[in-house]
Amino acid sequence: MTVGAGQSSSGTEDQDWEGDESAADLLKTVGKQVKLWRERAGLTQAELGTAIGYSEEQVSSVERGRRVPKPEFLDAADEVLGAGGMLATFKEDVERARYPKKVRDLAKLEAAAVEIGAYSNHNIQGLLQTEDYTRALFRMRRPLLDEETIEREVAARMARQEIFSRWPSPILSFVQEEVTLRRPLGGKMVWRRQLERILEVGQLRNVEIQVMPTDREDHAGMGGQLMLLTPKNGPKVVHTEAALSSRVITDQRDVRTLEARYGIIRAQALTPRESLAFIEKALGET
């Protein structure tokens, strides 16, 4: 069985929460509550650990806010300590805290958006990726990432795809460079399933997918990939990513410039209907 996002088989996860104050504060609060209920029950850390199937060190780390407890940990502790749901109720918040801060911040922007437009030039856009394709991308990272970090990142990216089942549905548009559809990252079967996934998403009424052919002699996207987000209330923002950083652009002059650029990119790409036919052909050639 695949271990969940950032989790070890021990049921907790060590993290460095420096610079992520909201997650750190939440974990400290959860830890204090676990300690409070444990002491109220008259148990030592070792005794609680034995009762719920974890080591004394793991319980101690949770109580100090240094480990992220799995839902199973909180459920078991809640039952053993007679907390009446007071510990189990933290599960959803703790699950969100498990994801990297940059991912949580992007997910918040996406959750508030009524319209999203994204141009991707070197791999399939994150919202369109299959789990296996995402995992392959993180396994290609250099320096190498450990398996727990990879699974944490994969789970975080997959969680963002809840946007496709959200109601009211946001308007979503994606422009993919042809090369991202031709490069078999992860191997032939992963690649094939990725193309099938794009075709599936492309059938949704609120989604338009376009392909930017490689043979274009004029291309407005040479500045790199971008994501344009329009919230229900508030100004538009742009999210960009580089090799070691991500950035949210809020200056409205810059946003308008990038919005215009994205519009030109869409105009230069194949139409949505032509694009789905292109992807179907590419799939047939795999």
C-alpha cells in the first residue's frame, strides 16, 4: 500500500515548520490537547503509545508539535482518552497542514477563483496531471527527493483537483505546449493514461483545453508558464513558477500585462475542438 502524503509507516510525520507559522501553531495546539487529555486520563506517554500502537517518542513528538499525527492516531487517541471527539475533530485541519505551504497557498487561490487560465510549457499542468504522472515528475527531481517527500507532494497536488467537482464550477482553460503531450514522462503507460485523463477533463462543460503547436512561428508564451486566477471578490492575480520558487503577482499593471499575454497565447493555439482531436491522435500514436 502506498504511504500517504508525507507520512511514515509509523503514523506520524517529522517536519520543519520554520517559516510556516499557521501550520506550526495548529500542530502545537493539537499537541497541547493530546497532552491535556492524556494527563486527564492519568496515562504516561509510553502508556498512551502502547494503547494506540505508537512509540513513546512518537507521542512525545506529537505533543510538542513536531510531528503531524495521522487521522488514525487522532481517532485512536480520542477513543482511548475518552475525548468525545475533541481530538478527532482536528483531523481535517491537520490533513491540510500536512501539505507544503506553497501548495496550500495556491490551493486557497484556486478555491477562491471563479475563473482560472493556465499556460504550461514543460510538463502537463498540475490540475490535469494523473497521480502516476505527478509521482514520476517528483521522482525525476535532482537532487533526489526521499519517498515520504514525494508522496506528500503527490497527495497535495491530487487534493487540488477537487476543483473539478466543485459547485458552482469555475471556468477553467488550459493551454499546453505540444511537446508536453509528446514527451513520455514516466514511461509509455503513464504517458498514455495522462493523455486519456486530459481528454476526460476536456469533456467537462466548464473546461477548455488548447494545444500550442510546436511549428508556430509567432508565440506570445516565450516568457514562461503562468496561471491567471480571477476570484469572486477581489482583483485578479497571477501565479508563476521557476526552478526553485513560486510567486504570486498582485500588481494590477503586471497582472493586466500577463492577462493580455495569456489571451494572445490562447488565440495562437489550436481551438478546443481542434486540440481534443490533436490529443486523440497523439494517444492513438502511443
